[in-house]
Amino acid sequence: MSEVLTVYLGDTLGLYRALDRNGPMTAPQLASETGIFPRYAREWLEQQAAAGIVTVDHVSAEPDQRRYGFPTGHAEPLLDPESPYWIAAFCKSFVAIAGVMPELVSAFRSGGPVPWDAYGRDMIEAQGDFNRWWLVGSFGTGYLPSIPDLHERLSSGVKVADVACGVGWAAISLARAYPNITVDGFDLDEYSIEIARRNAAEAGVADRVTFEARDAADPALREAFDFATVIEAIHDLSQPVAVLGAIREMLKPGGTLIVADERTEDAFTAPASETERLFYAYSVLCCLPSAMDDPSSAATGTVMRQDTFEGYAKEAGFDEVSVLPIEHDFLRFYRLDR
């Protein structure tokens, strides 16, 4: 855990990027380049070298004369947000969790929530980055084209809703892949919407992608969309059935909803796989506590098994629920047709 926190410092302060951009640097050089205090730069570099994350030449040299390098092979996991190996988002999420540990202790005793906004901006940014690599790299260019009828409908030009859109990568990726569609993203978190709008502008799709801090249950949205997506959010909701029902009402007759959520095991087992262990960690530390803000919460947690989701979908009025043949290490893709 300690090295996770030091990686967070390197990412947030731009230290890795400076080393990658400039080549081997001394502590005073890194401090000058990034605007941090020299003594902190030296200690961070020594720690990173001790951990094997950066290299150092002449370990016996005077501390401020040692030059530290950034190995080429470390650039992808530490600097590339569109790589499946990028770990900075995980580090950022655990820093956010560490910041609410006193609130978690209290919630465990009281049964109350730790509200989503208590986790702060780091968690919002991390959640968007978890899925960025496959949304940008595969969602519209590989996954959906593998489903012929969906690909044909999207190619012809339809109106799409991205519910619980977060920072917007699903909507942006769809718009890039299918130039005839328009996409409306909805999320209740204002900061997520702010980032999503910026991301859409930078991606050059802001003319066809809009984002609003708006409830999907707004009656004005009834039967307004041909296609909808929810990416890794259903398990986080206190009222998943109500939200799925609202999305069903957003869809025109014959419309389709694609939900991506955790690829959990079919049943509880212990010891569990590494993936299941990761799901449970996030469930205990974030997803379940943030969904406990409603006395009637479904209290799903991250480990939402397939039969649980299918039960929610059918209770919400979706008669046809299937699992798409999309291979992904962490996610399962559900298709729901109205």
C-alpha cells in the first residue's frame, strides 16, 4: 500500500512525465522542472529507486549528484491512460478510499452510508479512467461491431443515451465510431459532467455529444432514444430496479440497452480468484457504502452476480436479457431489449 501512495505522488505531481520527457535527472533538476521542494524530490526518487520503479546510476555518488532514469517499459503502466496496463487510476482510487477510512469505520458501526461525494474528485477521475482504455480502444470499434444488428442500427444513425455517463468515455467512443449518431450523456454528478464536456471537446465530438447533470427518470426523456448504455454503474445504485425501469421508459419500442458490469463468479467461493478479491475490496471500501444512502437501498455491492442483475432487469420490465459474447477480463456485457 505504501508504494501505491508514492506512485500517486509521482502521477499527480507529474514526476514520471518529467523523467520520461527529459531523460535521467538529478533530484535538484526534477524539483526545478516540476516545481516541488528539492528535499522531497530527493526522498521520492530514492524511494522509487529502492522499489525498482526508476533506475539510478552511481548509487555511491553524492545524493544530489545521482541521476535517476525512467525505464521505457514503465511508461505504459504509469503514463498511458489508454493502456489496459495503466495502474495510476487504481492508485488514485485507493488514495481516495484512504481519505474516508474514519467515515467507513463509523458507517460500519451505524449502518449508514459514506456518500459518493465524500470520496472526492480523485475517485471520480479514477472511476472514469478504469474503463477508458477499452471504451476508447474497443467499444465502438470491436465490441459493438461484433453484434451485427446493433452495428447496423448504430451505423444508420440513431439517438443514444449514456446513463450514469461519468466522465463521458462511452459516449465519446460511440460518437467517434458511428458518425451518424447523436449521444446524450446523463449523470447526477456535476464534476463528472464538467470533465465529460471537456473530454468531448478535446475529442472533437462536442457537436454530436452532450452531457447534462440530469435524472434519467425525467418524464421529458420518455421514449426519446433508440439505444442506451450503462457502464459499470448498476451495482453502485441504491435503487437499480427503478433506474433500469427509467431507462426502459427512455427507450423507444424495440430499443436496446447495453449494460457492462462486473464479471463476477456465478456463486460465492473462498478462497476466491484475484479478480473476485479485487471486486470485494472495492465493494467493502466504496461501492456498498456509497449505495447505503437510502433506507430502502438494494445494497448490491460490487459483487453483483449474473442472476442478481437478471432479476433486477426483469423486475424493471425487460423481458429479454442476454449476455453478449464479448470477452473482457473484468466485465460482463448484458443486452436488454424493450
